[in-house]
Amino acid sequence: MKKIVLIILFSLYFVILSFGILSSVFKNKPMPLYGYYQEKPKPDFNKEEYLNGELQKKTEDYLQEKIKLRPVLVRLYNQINYSLYKKISVKGVVMGKEGYLFEKAYIDSYLGNDFIGQEEIKKYVNELIDLNIELKKRGKRFLIVSAPSKASYFSEYLPEKYLKQEKKISNYLAFKEEVNKTNIPQIDFSEYFRKIKPNHPYPLMNKNGIHWTRHAEHIVMDSLLVYFEKEFSYPMPKVEYKDSYTLDYAQFTDNDIEIAMNLLRKKPDFSLRYHNIEFTEKPENSPRVLVIGDSFYWGMIYMGLGQNAFSQSEFWYYNNEAYDGKEVKKLDKTLNKESLSKEIDNYDLIILWQNEQNLIRISL
């Protein structure tokens, strides 16, 4: 079977070479590669670098990037490695059972391999208690939102070698235990999604992605709007579902790991649910909201939560970079406890938004 696949892939290689020659003639542009990389600058002549060979190497690297066929050849190389040897080109990504893709960092977190210790967790929660008290004094609200980890949601599909490992206490479980002892408001979508997973008709996480699906993001947004209105008495708009449809391929970030793999062929996927929505008019006196969190919040921005539900909003990504919640533009800020204290007065609600694995990366 491997020989047949190898013959097909090498035949495809020569077809692609032919296509590259034709595309050069007709000036067609191949599909670009996904992922972050820094473009190599055109090297200037330097006598010293020429004599020691450094200039030749820089020139070779520069020209390789300019080859029109490079994206196609990279995809072909990645496809051969994946199809024949199950090797994945993305750093830190492993393949589980039935082709499910996982990031190793999430697996380590699920197994408790990155546990920072009960005392550190208690210290962190005590800081959140102090913040909640300070916010109450100023007439503000505080909310913790927990997003799911794919490793815990799809733990049954982890590679066998990880399933054989002893599962220890994790940062998430220790954090949840400590927060449950407090009166800090929290919404745990990680626990909720695992609870409804057996009977929910559509995927809440995808086999080829790392984040929750767009359908799951709609559930999250609807839940938040209801919670804000019921628990905090904030006036909220309604979400009207204009159209819902199912696709056998992924949209938005539902297959973000697969996209980063830069393959020639799409991997088999679930049937995924999508919705077209509209918000009703934003009510007067809607809250000013600051969200401090990780990449699981981006979907809320892209769906228009900040623009349509809040009078003012801002997203502090990993508490290192600040983005305007309406325009998603980078803001020039240096974030620390002092700046957080000063910023509090600009908002009515502070949300700490964190995934299970990122508990050790986001702090206040």
C-alpha cells in the first residue's frame, strides 16, 4: 500500500513541476503557505561576507524564498511525510487515534505534567479574590470564563502512550477546586461542553482544530448574553439566527491545526454547523467591558460581541498586548498590575478568559 501511495505522490510531484512551469508563463500565483515566518531580506554585497561564504548562503536562502513553486513543493514535502510516515510538519502537534490532532502542551496540561503546585494555585486565586473585592468597592463586576481543552474534551482519542500515563492533578482541576471555595462568579464551558457532548447534535470541538468550533462559539456568546442580563442586570441585545447550515468541510478557525500543516490534500473532517446571525439594536447603558485572556476569545470579537453588546470593549491578549475590541487593532500599552488598577475605572466588567492549558500563562 505504501508503495502505491509513494508512486502516486512522486507522479504528483512531476505534475506539480509541470504546473509550476505553466503557472510561471501565465503568472498564476500558487496558494501561499500558512503560519508565521520572517521574510528574508535581499542581501547587500559585503566583501567580508563574500570571502567567508556568508553572502552566498544569504543569497541562496533569499532566492529559495522567491521560487514560485516553493509553496507547492513545501506542501508536497509535508504531504509525503504525513501520508507515508504520519509525520506532522507543525512543531508541538501530535496525531491521536483516528486522525485527531492535538497540541502536546494541552496533553501535558490534561495529564498534570505542567502542574505548578497547589500553593501557587492558591496564591493565584487569592489575587483574584483581592481583585474581586477591589472591583466590588468600585461598583464593578468580575467574571471568570473557562474554555475547554481539546485534550480533556477528546481524551479518548489521545495517542495510546499518553493514555497509559498516570493522570495527576492538573492546574485546571486545582484552580477549579480553589475558585469553587470563593464567591467569584464563574462560567466553566470546559465542564459544560463535556457534559453535553454525548447528546449534542453538532461538534463543539473539531478533530483538525485546537479551538472550539464556530458553532460552539455561538453557544458561548448566547450564554454570555443571557448571563450578563440575568446575573449582572446589564441590558443586552438579542441575537437573531437568520440561517443555519451544515458543511462537510471547515470554515473560520475550525481546522486551524490542519491549515498550519500546509498539506496538498484536505484531511477527512466532521460535518460542521454554521450560522448567519444579526444583533438587534444595542441597548442604552450597555456595559464597558475589559477581557483579559487567550486566543479562545477571538471568535467573540469576530462575531461582533464587543461591537454589538458593549458600549466600550477591549481585549488584553495574554495580558501582554492590548487590542481594541471594536476594530481589533493593536494598542500601544504596557500592561502590569499598576496599569490594570488604573484601567479598572474605565470599565464596568472585567472578564478573565482562560483555557485550561493557559492557566500558567495568564496572570494579573
